[in-house]
Amino acid sequence: MDGVMVINKHPGITSTKVVERVKRLLKAKKAGHLGTLDPMAKGVLPICLGKATKLAPFLMEREKEYLATIKLGITTETHDREGAVVKESPVPEISKGEVEDILPRFTGEIHQIPPMYSAARYKGKRLYQLARKGEVVERKPKKVMIHELGCLEVNLPLVRVYIRCGKGVYIRQLAADIGETLGCGGTLWDLVRTKACGFTLNEAVTLNELREMTMEERQHLVIPLAQAVKDTPAISLAGRLRWWVAMGNPLITTPQELGLRRDEVREGMLVRMVDQEGELVALGEMVKSPEHHWLCRPRRVFYAP
């Protein structure tokens, strides 16, 4: 059971609970998710099974996309609708254009302070553990990347936005910051993750749907390792090359072998190293070599020789 299962998470359940249920339904020995979704949120939650857990660090570097609804005029402890209300303010007449005018402030590389109700750590403890005790500690801002942020609809007091971002972005904090910038406060009212780590809602299945399936049907939905990184170039390993790569040895290669132009290859580029049956033997990275021009060096080996 090696691969990725894409779950369409429903509200009211933690990401950890989803992993536990998928693991049990598929009788997998190892499993882990690719980025937490808060209990109130729904949408794409990819679950890595078996050897696919080794892929997690690479997949989590990929972008995520969200549809978020912000309710203006209300501020909560957790920055979402499940938290206790700490402040209410009148909502002025705000147009879609006015919302769009402030969004560039939150686009690109920004500094974001992790909310107290989050899994970030402070002196070895989770922030949410301290927050539940009523403690507030100083948090260092962290750099995050928001590639795209657009206003889809304004139906006061609700504002609906689209977000395309890198890892580590707290959408709840973003909602609170947008509300504060608009002068009336705001909290995250609804959140749907439409894409994560290369996987979309079209590939996702709900826990209820998974529960009703036979084991064979469930296994059919598991995305194989090589398919989980299908958007990366591939090198085919014929004969003893499979053994050579599985031992951790690099390969001399060329852009042509990867099906790329010379200007499309860059240092550190990830490459699938697959055998003749299409199985992912290793995930490699391109390294410049003065002697051979390019080497593909295994970063993570998935199958022993």
C-alpha cells in the first residue's frame, strides 16, 4: 500500500483523525497527511501511505489553493468562526474595488505572525496548548509566500477571496489581517482547499464514500508513487541501472534524455528515476558536473536493490 490517497475532508474533524481512519480502512502500516486543515475547513487533504511518506518533504513544497470567506465586523480568539468573540465592530460600506485595493499588501513574500491557536511551537510546547490556558506569548514573524490573492465577491458582511500560496501560510491569520486593514476586523468564516501539493478536488473522495467501497475499490484510488510526482521529468532505468540507482549512485544524463531543452534544466531540479515497469525507484536532483555537464543524483530511494 504505497501511494497517495486524496481525501475531500468534511468540516468538524481534525486532519489527524482523517489519517487514522484512512490508515485503518486501507490497512496501511504508515500514513501521514500533507499539511493540516483546521477542523472547520474542508477540501483537499492528501494522505501519504507506506513508502509515499518519504515523498512528503518534496510534495509539501508545492503550492496550495483556497477559497476563503471572511466575515467582517467580528474578531475571535482563534481568528475563525469556532473561537470566542472578543470584539464586534460596525461594518462600513466596502466595495469589491476597495477590497482589491488592499490585497497587494498581502501578496508576494510577506511576514506573518503565527496565531496563538496554531500548532507552531514555543519553548517545546504547541501554541494552542498555551492559548487554552489563557497564555499569550511573543511570536516571531515568519516569511511566507502568497503568489496570488484575489477578491471574488463582496456580500457584506462577507468577503470571498481566492488564495494561491506556498507552505506555512495561516489563512485564519490572513483573514484577520485583511479585516483589520479594512478597519472593522474580520474572521475566517468558511474555508475550502481546492488544491494541495499537486492534487485537486477532482481526485478526492470523502471518508463516507471510502467507507462504502470494497478494499479493491479503495486500492484502485491510491495514486502510485511515480504518478504522485508526474509533473517532474523522468529518467528510465533499463537493466542494471535500476540496481545502480537503488544503491544511491548518480547517473550521467542530458536534457535530451529528460525530454527537455538545454535551457529548461536547472541545478536542483527534481527528476523521477523510474524502472521499465514504471515504478519510482528514486527521486533525484540535477547537479552540474564539470566533467559530464549533468548528473542526476538520487535524493530519496524508495526501493532497495
